[in-house]
Amino acid sequence: MSRRKIQKVLEVKGLTKDQINISFQKSRDVLEVENTKLDSAVRTFERTLDEFNKRHQEGPIHTQELDFFYTYLSYLNEQIEQQKHTVSSRLAEVEQIQKTLVNAHKEKKIFEIFYSRILDEEKRETLKLEQKEADFQYLSRKSRR
């Protein structure tokens, strides 16, 4: 591959890596929001359960109130389970994007190394040509004398 083609590929790889990095940051932010929702639901469940236990220790609970607590705690438990599922799927998504980001970084690094080698080779060739030219000029001057 030519130097120009490698440079173009390197630019594309850099842009791709940047896009994946942005996607990774967004996914992490979404995961953080979902974790916060889960924590909030768990805290609400715990507070409601504490309130239920407090009322139960104060004395007998009316059946209507007992039904209310049961219904609400069941609803919260269902929400918590659903949120756990959402968090685990978001976590899997973040991990997948992270793997993709690592691979994009590796690919870019490989092309950077390849580009560096091409530049080094071009530099060596240029130095060889300059040395040949200098040798030729030296020999041509020496032969004139």
C-alpha cells in the first residue's frame, strides 16, 4: 500500500475510533441512569417494607391496608426485576461496545505502526539516494583532478 492510502485508512480508523468512543460514553451514561433507577426502586421498596413492619408492630393492620401494602410491594418487586433485566442488558451492551472500542484502537495502532514503517523506509531510500548523489559528485570531482 502506498503512503497516501495508509494515511487515508489511518484517518478513517481514527474517526471510527472516535465515533465508537462517543457511543461507549453514551452507553455508559445510559447504564448509570438505569442503575440509578434501580437503586431508587430498591430504596423505595425498602422504605415501604420498613413502613409496613412499623405498622405491623404497632398493632393489627386493617385488611384494606394490608392489601394496599401487598399490591404496592408486589408492584415494586416487579419493577425492580424489570430494572435488573434492563441494567444487565445495558451492561452487556456497554461491554460489547468496549470490546469494539479496544479492537478499533488496536487496528488504528497497527496502521500507525505500518505508516511509521513506510515513512522510515521512505526516509532510508531518500538517504540512500542522497548518499549515492553525494558519492557520485565526489567521484566526479576527484576524477576531474
